[in-house]
Amino acid sequence: MTKLKIKSGDIVKVIAGDHKGTEGKVLRVFVDANKAIVEGTNMVSVHTKPSAKNPQGGIVKKEAPIQISNLSLIDPKSKKATKVGYKVEGDKKVRFSKKSNQVL
């Protein structure tokens, strides 16, 4: 199993696929499948039956997971896609942007 460098709450950019170039916040990460759900990207139509929560039913748009290899973290300083590194500061292991050396 590989180490995932993207976590929930990160701002990422889609670097490959149909939604290339779009940015959004990571809502959820699926570690076993190496996928993540990004806010506002990879929208799919889901047909739902009527229920107590949605009495009318119908077609609902929702985000579908994207492969983590197609995502790149956005550097908070330069606002561009960057690689993520790890370093030890004191007793803690922290993530940092390789473009600006800023701790994430």
C-alpha cells in the first residue's frame, strides 16, 4: 500500500482526465481504492427512488471518486500545483510544499 499525500480538506487541482484543470476541496479519501472525492468535479447523475428524505425521487447530481494519481496539491503561497514532501520538525512529521518549502 502506498503512502497517500492528499488528505481531506486539502485544495487540489485535477491534472489528468476529463476534468483536467479544475480545482476543489477534497471531501473524502478512500485509502484502499486510492481515490478521492473532490468538491464540484466528476459530477455524475444518480437515479433515486422516492423515499422519506426525498419524497419525489428523480435524478440527483453528486460527486464521484477520482484517482489520486490524477490530483495534485495546490501550493498555498503560489496557488500552483506542487509535489508534497515530508520532513521532521521537532517531534512531528509534517507535510511541506516542494515549490515553496511551506508547511502544509
